[in-house]
Amino acid sequence: MKILTNKSESLQKLYNRNVLNHKKNVDEKVRKIIEDIRQNGDEAVIKYTKKFDNVKLTSKELRVPESEISGAFQNITSDFISNLKIVTNNVYLFYKKQVQKPCRVKDGEGVLLRENIIPLENVGIYVPAGTAPLVSSVYMSVIPAKVAGVKRIAIATPPDKNGRVNPYILAVANLLKVDEIYKVGGAQAIAALALGTKSVPKVDKIVGPGNSFVTEAKRQLFGFVDIDMLAGPSELAIIANRHTNPNFVVADMEGQIEHLGGLAILISTSKQLIRQVRNRVPKGYAIFAKNIDEAVNIVNNIAPEHLQIMTNNATSIANKIINAGAIFLGEYSPTALGDYAAGPSHVLPTLGSARYFSGLCLSDFTKKSHIISYSKKALEKVRDPIEKISMLEGLTKHCESIKIRFN
């Protein structure tokens, strides 16, 4: 374990980490992939699938056939469906509570303002499966989209060496009534979803985690398509004190480092606790804080994806945290709980982006239109300021469009 001081250069690097620093010069490679798919569509997708996944597919084989989806249920364990129902029920319950009612403003003189909340029509969900099939990412992304009212959901996920999609991914997608699944991974999947090809129809938004190529493709294609966030490797920060069980700390930090490139940081007011865990988590970091306020300040500067507060006054500490993707309170709320079963999506901001991004929400799958209706009497009340401001801006035709209604 690397021990950092509050003023160390390494800690400053943690504070300043971001997705652009994490790119590792992949931007030019991704740019070429995107341009190739823009010009050559399916042909380019097939080429990169052969190159990166070592699987040769035809255009017709890019979409998972119904027979492969139904056959997936023969290759999953018997208790999987019952376990899945428990966790997906939790996710549904959480997101149903997020459903918003449109706002409405009305006065007695002819003013009516309203906001329409409209589900996105087409959403693409990327599900990583390269190093490990992230089955949980299917329901953690699909369910909020379904609750929001999205009608068309397309999943893109890389095929295995036999050209097939992981059966658990297919089973979850099928049970959640997603039948549009494509055997495409990496930057080529993001480009195909964003730009559209003959076999992969274009979507309006792409959500879901991925490697640096996936993240860079999302960054470059933002504008052609909306995205959820730019995310990097998974992260965990833990606030702990002398009362915290060191075995729990070690287990949770090791669980985080299990992710490729995962980051685990212990921030503790107890030097004894740091001594107890330092040799047991060699790839982690530890920072000694003089008091809880200093620990809170460190966390707010790190802006971690996951924060566990493993102290007896966890709630009061959480109220001081302004930068964290998800906060877990107490010793019996490990990050793994949020990864799989608690309810809120595990699609969360990383690399310090918790300063301005949120975890996946229902609002990520909706857009809003403003409805404005004025009577002549109501318009006359604001006639003068409109005319004055429009003339100040030199937009005389704007001004005339108001005046003509009172001639």
C-alpha cells in the first residue's frame, strides 16, 4: 500500500486525474475507426470485430438472432432467474420513485406555461464483456430506460471467441424485453450506434461503461449522439476510524482493485488502522487525516466514484460530502451492494467527474419541451420590455413581430 501525505505530489495527481489524462493516446486510433465506420458502415464494423475480437461475422450476423437469445436459457444456472428477480425488483422500485411530474404555471390573465417530459425514442446501451461479461450492467442500464418510457433499446456487446454473446447477458436482456442486441464491441460499437449502419440503426443516446477506447469514442461522437458520461476505471474511497473493522476495509479495497485499473483509497483518522491494512492491500493507497473534516476535504477533492463511510457517525459525515458518485453508509453497506442489488444504477462518474456528473438517473432518458401560451392581454403586459430589449440587441424584426399584434 502506498502511503500518501496531505501535501504529497501523488495525492495532487489523484485530485487532478481525469478522463483525458487516462486516454493513453487512443484518440487518433479512435478517430480513424469512427471515420472508417462513417464511410464504410457494416464493412468497417466487421473488419474491426475480426481485428479486435478475432471473430469473423457477416452483416446478417451482427444482430443476435432470436434462436441464440432463446437458446441462452439452456446455458444458465437454475437459480439465476430467481436471484435476478430479487435485484431487478430493487432497481425498479428505486427508479419508479424518480418519475417526475411536469411543471405547470398558470395565472388568471392568459398565461399558461407547461413542461412536457418526453422519453427518448432510441437508446443504445454498451455492455462490456472483454475481460469479464458485466451482466449487472444490463439491468442497471436497461431498467431506468424502461421506467422512463424508452421504446427502442439496443444493446451492443462484444462477442466471445466463438462469435456468441454471453448467455447471461442475453437472458437478462430478454427478460427485460430487449430483443435488439448486437455482437459489436469497443469504439466500433459506439460509432455504429451513434452514426448508424445498414445493420445497426442509429440511436439518440449511448449509455454504459467501457474501456478507454469506448470512452474516447463517446467523447468524440458527443453531438452526433448524446452520452451519459465519460467514465474510466472503477474507484473506491473509504473514510474510516479506529473503530472500523480492518478486515472489512481490506475486503472492500481488494474488491475494487479486482477491476482492471481499479483504484482503492483509505482515508483514516487512525494510524493504527492504516498499519493494520497497509501490507494486506499492496495496490491500494492510504492517507492519514488529522480529523474527520480533513478527511471530508480530501474526499471532496478526490471526487470518487464510490465512497464508503465506515464510522459510527456516517450520516452526519455524508451530509458534508459534495463530490461522490454514490455514498455507502456503515460497515454493512459495501460497494458490492450498489454494484449488484441495492437499486440505484452502478453506472457512476469516475476520474473526478463526480464534481459535475451524476449516477445514471431517469432524467438521462428523457428530454423536456416547454409549452408557452399567452393571451393578447398577457402579451401586452410584457410588450414594452420585449420591444426595448430586442431594439437594444439590434433585432428590429423581433420588435416588429410584437408591435404588429397591437396595430
